[in-house]
Amino acid sequence: MNKPADARVSVEKIPLWIDGKHLTPNVARWGEVTNPATGAIIRRVPFCAAGEIDAAVRAAQNALPGWAATSPLRRSRVMQKFMELMQRNQQALARLVTEENGKTLTDAVGSVQRGLEVAEFACGIPQLLKGEYSENVGPAVDSFSIRQPVGVCAGITPFNFPVMVPMWMAPMAIACGNTFILKPSEKDPSPSVMIAELLKEAGLPDGVFNVVQGDKESVDAILSHPGISAVSFVGSTPIAKYIYEQSARHGKRVQALGGAKNHAVVLPDAELDFTADAIIGAAYGAAGERCMAISAVVAVGGIGDAIVGKIKERAQKIMVGPGDKEGIDMGPLVTAAHRDKVASYIDAGVKEGARLVVDGRNVNIPGYERGFYLGTTLFDRVKPEMSIYRDEIFGPVLSVLRADTVDEAIKVVNANPYGNGTAVFTNSGGAARRFYEEVNVGMVGVNVPIPVPMAFFSFGGWKSSLFGDLHVHGAEGVRFYTRTKQVTARWPRQDTPAPGFNIPTLG
Ligand code: NAD
């Protein structure tokens, strides 16, 4: 995949962003960025090594004291300006997302919107950083807590949301007074540089936000760098676990969000057409490359055949093609290798004995024969031991399992190692309540197929979908990017006794 540096001089090189400036590094390894719709190589991305990471850390360290001392109100004003600039550039950012990731333009616009909403939330940082104060915890002694920045923070992000996921992290970290280094996915790295340019235009001082590019080597240099205090990661489960372990080993605060296998549980009293419409968007939107995509339906009681019929009818009508064309519902997968991996799961599902209801292999998009396309695939009668159920496929492949009772359906969801999102479809308030009380999953929808929390709540899964304690953005984002300091203060007067020899019992 990686060619020597001089192999494609005509293709644009994606820069790093260090200390407020573009930088084209002199690195030994470069990656290729493709347009998944056409299969063409459109850009080259530098793969940073320890030296480039160190340069970014030094820039972030130099900027830290000044930025941490900047009043939260001023930091908030930079965020407000940045949010306005993102709104103004929403289409341009979305076009970059579609070009390198493949998702449809409308979907990309939506993802940029969800990202800029985190910046909007971060504008409230003066309020969010308020601590607590208790007067007279002892005679003439007051105690108060303050939240201070953690230091230099790093974000390592996946290919599927090249704007939204970095925006889950950076605005929160920066608004809290930290400086930040982003290492985006090497598959669609360009939007990260545009985010950096907009932050600078918004008035962010140089060095507060930096972008490095690369693969495992750059990630390892981040994880072992003593100048980085906190790491936020979003990506697949094996890498999330690795990031969690390595960050802990090097004494860093860490939150590592992993992969998913999200279930929609359809109860016998669900509205059929409404449910089928919801599942179609959640399973096949963004070609299934969403961490909150529904990849398994558990049909309860007698509703199985009817819901499979409705999903089949709709799945066959989905228009597949280049994401920047009008009328396209589903774009290509991100790379040829990923498309082939997903297709191999369809082969495996057939071999393992699942019933193939809609087959997405062999789609042909005239004029785009070299693009990385797959059609929609639907399997029925899937069993938990089959690989199409066990593994996160991350493509437009939906599996339907059958369960006799709600109890059995909840057991299926809870037996799965992932716990990112899930949804129940029903008209029964009692059944829904039982479902959201009993499932071991971080984000639950009731007749809402993709229950992604808004920016003012926090986003995160349970079990193998998150390693660490705190979710991203919202109140938990503020907690992750700040350290609490508790101050106990006394101002001596002539009549206050001096501190004694033993541990004080202030009250
Ligand atoms: P990935 O794990 O392959 O890559 C994520 C990041 O880790 C990238 O920046 C990549 O360069 C880096 N990386 C890859 N291999 C590495 C290695 N061996 N060592 C160190 N770093 C490495 O994930 P992806 O394919 O880019 O994204 C898809 C995955 O992300 C899916 O599993 C999806 O469920 C998950 N995801 C989860 C969430 C969530 O909120 N839980 C959100 C979006 C995506």
C-alpha cells in the first residue's frame, strides 16, 4: 500500500499542522488516500515517526501555559467564532468527507453538524468549569474545588467520522484550557487540516491545536511520549484495548472507545412500517460504517417473517453509487480491502447456513467500476455462533435473529461482548422500560434506531465498546479534560487558633 516518497509526485501531499502552520515533513513512509467512489488515488499522507510527534508535543507544551491562563470566557469566544466558521464551511468540510470517506454528501453534512454542536456546547465552558464552594467547613475555614486543565492531550480517531469524532474531543479539550494533538485516520486525513485552519482563523493561538498524520508508528510515539498527559481514542475494539493498556502503562489518563454490534429488538406490537424504515436507515446508512449502525435485528415472537419481508422490500430499493451524486442513498465502502473483507463475511454467512435474503455482492455502478461498492445484504435465521453475528463487520450487512420472548431477546443483547448502542421497537411503555433498565449497553433507543446523545449529554458504550471510565463530550468530557483541585483556606486573625499537631478535625 505504501509507496516510496517519490513514487507519485503529481498527487497532492497532505501536510501536518504544527504550531499554527502547515508542515510537509520529510518522512520515510507515505500512505495513499483514495476516493472510494472512483477508486482513484487522490492524495498522499505522511506517516509520522517519533520526531514529528515530538515537534507537535513541543509546540503544544509551549502554548499550554498561556492558553491555560486565558480566561474561560475568552476561550469560549474563540469557540463561538470557530462554530460560526464551521457553519459557514459546512458544505466544504462535508465535500472533503465524501471525497475521502465515500458517504453521501447529505450524510456528511449531518455529521459535520453533529461535530459543530460539540463546539457549540463548549461555548458554555465558563459555566461548565464552575467548581463548588463550602463556607465554614471548620471555624473560619472555607473549602472550594476548581477544575484545571490536564495538559497536552492527544486524540486518535477512526475513518468513519473524520470531522465528527475529532470534534467530540478537540473543542472540549481546548475549551477546558488544554492544548491538543490530533492524529486522524490515515484513510481520510484531509478534513483534520481544514479544522486546524478554521481554528486558527477563529483566533486560536498557535500550538494549541496540532495535527499529525500516520499509522501505528505515530500512535505508538504518542502513547509513549512523556509530554502527553491524556489520550482520547475512537476506533476498533482490539486497538482501543491496546491504547488503553499502553496509555495506562505510560501514566496517561485515557478514554478508548471501541467497536460495536448494535441490536434492534423488535417486539410483536411494534409498528411494522415505521420500524422497517428506521432499521433500513440505521443498518445501511453510511454503508453500515457507523459505530451506532444496527447490524443485528432480534425479532421477538411472531413478528419475524413480517419484519424480514418489510426490510427486504426496502433494502432492494436502496440506490448505491457515488456519494456526491443526487438521489444516492448509500455510497461505497472506505477502501477496496474493507469492501473485500465485508464481502468475505457474506460468503461466510452463506457457508454457515444463514438464509441470504438480499445479496449485496456483484453490484455494478456504470462509470464507477473501480469504486469500492457493495449493495445491501440481509440475512435471516442467523445464529449467535455464526461469524456474521459474532464479529463487527462494519458494512451494509444486516443479520436477523429470532427470539421467542423479550427475556430471550435481552439475554441475546447482554451476551454480546459489545455494548455501544441498542434500540427497542414497541408500543408498550412497560416493555420498553424493562428493556432499557435491563440491557447492559451504554446508549439505548426506544423507537429511535440510532440513539446518539446530543452534545450536551455524553457519548459512550459499555463492555468492549469502551475502555476507561468517562464518555466523550457533555459533562463527562469536561471531567475527562480537567483535574479537580480542592482548596481548603483559612485567613488567620488574632483570635483564630493556630493549626495543631494532630490531623485536623475541622468541624
Ligand atoms: P481502527 O481501530 O483501525 O483505527 C482507529 C485509529 O487507530 C486510526 O487513527 C488508526 O490509524 C489507528 N490504528 C490502527 N491500527 C493501529 C495499531 N495497530 N496500533 C495503533 N494505532 C492503530 O478503526 P477504523 O477502521 O478507522 O474505524 C472503524 C472502527 O471504529 C469500528 O470498529 C467502529 O465501531 C469504531 N468506532 C467506534 C466509535 C465509538 O464511538 N465507539 C465511533 C466511531 C467508530
